[in-house]
Amino acid sequence: MKSKYKVIQNGVKVPGGEAIYQVATADDVVVVSEPMTQKEAEVAMKALSPAEKPAKEKAPKRRGEG
């Protein structure tokens, strides 16, 4: 399953020229607008994305049940 969020570079800090990153949807709509480092933006993106649930295994039926 592909994430519906992505980290985008959306400018640079002045002075210094460090890149500014933000979190956007797949359609490039910014959803977290604070200026962040790339690492901070990746953490914010993961916080927005739902955790993947592992597939449940069914318990085998016992004799006489079911």
C-alpha cells in the first residue's frame, strides 16, 4: 500500500541556505506547513500515516466445534 503523504522540499532558510521540508498529500497539498528538516518531516509524515496492521491468523478449529 502506497502512503498518501510525502515529504517535499519547499524552500530554503535565509540566511544559511538550508532546505525547508514539509509534508504534503500525493496531490501536492501541504498538510503540515511548519518549516522542518528532512528528518523532522519524515517523522511527521509517519505520524500522519496509519500503522499497517499485521494479518490475523485464525486459530484452528477443535474437533466438535463449529
